[in-house]
Amino acid sequence: HLINHSRSHTGEKPFSCADCGESFTRRSYIINHRRTHTGERPFSCADCSKSFAHKSALAKHISVHTTEKSFSCRDCGKNFKHSSTLTVH
């Protein structure tokens, strides 16, 4: 973990994409990036079978299947499903 962290300071990006040349500090980042070229979508929703390239996208999608809105605006009281939507509000 220390090596990965130190790369954020040195700017070293030892992992390069063979398709587009973009470079990354971590191996996991290039694995995720490669999906933009391959079209791989390994994360599937158990409710509707929609698939996603990234686990975080699936996590955000899952909330469409619920009516729960757990992020509330302190100023006006409006509720939101996603923290990012509240932030924009």
C-alpha cells in the first residue's frame, strides 16, 4: 500500500494501456480501465440483470429498485436516494 501511495507523490504510473496508452498508478486501475475497450460488464443487478463495468456503478444502480431516500438536505428537508444528488442540490 505504501508503494501505491508514494506513486501519488512521485507521479509514477507504471501500468500502461496497450490500446490507448493511458497510464495508471495501480494495477487495479488499469484492470477497470481495460473494460472501456473490451466492453466487459462483470457486475450484474440481481433484480433486473442489468450489468455494469464497475462495482460502484452497480451499487448506485441498486437504489432504483427501492423508494428509500436516506440523504436529506439540512436546509429544506428534501430527501434524495444518492449522496451525490444531495451534493448537487
